[in-house]
Amino acid sequence: MKVISAEQVHAALSYPELIDALGEAYAGEFKMPPRQVFLLDDDEANHDAFAVLPSWSSEFIGVKAFTYFPGAEAPYKSLYSKVMLFDREHGEPLALVDGTTVTFWRTAGISGLATRLLAREDAETMLLLGTGNLAPYIIRANASVRPLKKVMVWGRTPSKAEAVVSAMGGELPGIEFSVVEDREAACGEADIVVAATGSHEPVVLGDWITPGTHTDFIGNHHATKRECDTALVLKSKVYADSRVNAFKEAGEILVPISEGVFEEGGVVAELTEMCSGTAALREGDEEITLFKSIGMAMSDLVGAGLAYKVATS
């Protein structure tokens, strides 16, 4: 059995190749029981958690296990994750893959896949809200599927936004990068808005989003919290990576449902339907689309499987 390190995952994965693989996987046959997330403390103020995400395809069987301790302090990390990979035909253990790096790559890869499926073809201006570890991956993924000319970055800590802009400006010199403070104005200018903040209060309001914009919400995994308000949900065509996950953990959708102004049937499609061509996607340049991502085990299986194949080839 191989051990695939974080460095090997980084060396093996790239965009848009991973996005291509994710799209093909979700259009095909696979099995994915609901992910299990266990809170480790009865105190509502404590969000320490352990999660297990199983899945299998015709090629691999996999399970990702991770711990999430948001209050962790150095030398400890807030997230530890591993993916155990097995051969589908014989059940033989193949590899233990670093799950943290796979999670970064596949999470941003799904953002890029949603942009490929839902954003206007001529979308060239992107607003990224959030400056965490995912930020560079989200920019790379979206830039690989749309002809981005301008990327605006907003964060609660301006110095962190400056660091993202500086790093990505050197990596992608063909794109104009800038730090923004006025979220309303930036939302009005952007063709693509991606939020990956972990905020428990809306950072994007419906009144700020103009016709033709594609929006993507990644950071929140709580049923009562959200990164956008109800107004945006009501003016958008709403999609989710998984209905099952969204109706358990996505406050962006569950809060409007609890308010009695939105129904589960208002989610147009989930990722399998979007990738297989059985769902209506963007049907006009004036539509506003909203994609809510919680995270799916199949994405981990695809990322870990691709990393394994490249690292052992």
C-alpha cells in the first residue's frame, strides 16, 4: 500500500484536468452513502467535529475521514484529513492519501465545475470573498474554465487579502488582481461571485447581485447559518452539489425554507443531473445562478484516485 503525501498530491493534480475528471465522474455511475458528521461536544458554542465520507466507483472504493477543530492553536491545525483508497475489483488497499490537500483541490475543482456549467461563457470578472487556504485554488480553478481578466479579493483582514492578491498576481500575470473593501460595489461589478468565508452571517446580499451573475457559496456547513441572504435565493436559479447534504447542512437554502418563502423543489438540480445533461442549466444571459456546495465523498474519491494514478505511473 502506497502513502501519497501532500507534496505528491500537489504535484499530481492540476486544473482543468481535475475539473474534467469531476465532471465525468458525476455524469457516470457511482455510489455515495450520505456523509456522516459528528459533533464532538454538546456545547452549541463548540464546533469540534469528526466526519466520514464513503463512496465507490467502478475503479476505486474510498473513505475520507477528517477532524475539524476550528479553535485549534499552533502547533495544531484546524483540519486533519486522510483518504483511504481501495481497488474496486478485489478490495485490495491501494493507498493512504493526504486528504487535506485533496480537499483543497477538489473543493475548488467543484467551484470551477459549477462555473463551467452555470456562468456566462463571456464571464471575465470574478469576486472572491475569503482569504483562507482555499483562495488560491478557487482562483486557479475558475480561471481555468472562464477567460478571467479581473479578480477582486475581499477579506475581513485586508493584509490577508493583499497576500492572496500578491501571490496570485505573480502566478497569473494575465489577470488584474485587486483588494476590495466595498462588497456591494464589487458584487455589482462581478460576473462570478464566490464566497468561501466561513461567516455565520450573510456576506452577499441579493440586492447587490446584478442580472447575469453566477454565485457560488462554499464556506458554510451549518443549517442555521449562511453566506447569502434570502433575497438572493429568491431571485436566483438555485443548484446544489447534493440535495441530501444541502437539506441537512446548507443554511443558505434551509433558512429561506424555514421562513416559508422557499421550498425544497426550488432547487433546480444537483451535480449528477447537471453533469449528465438531464437538468436545465443557464438559459439566458440575464439569469442569476446560485450554486451551494457542501462537499461530497465522490469528489474526494476522484481527487485521491487521480493523485494515486499520477503518483504511481
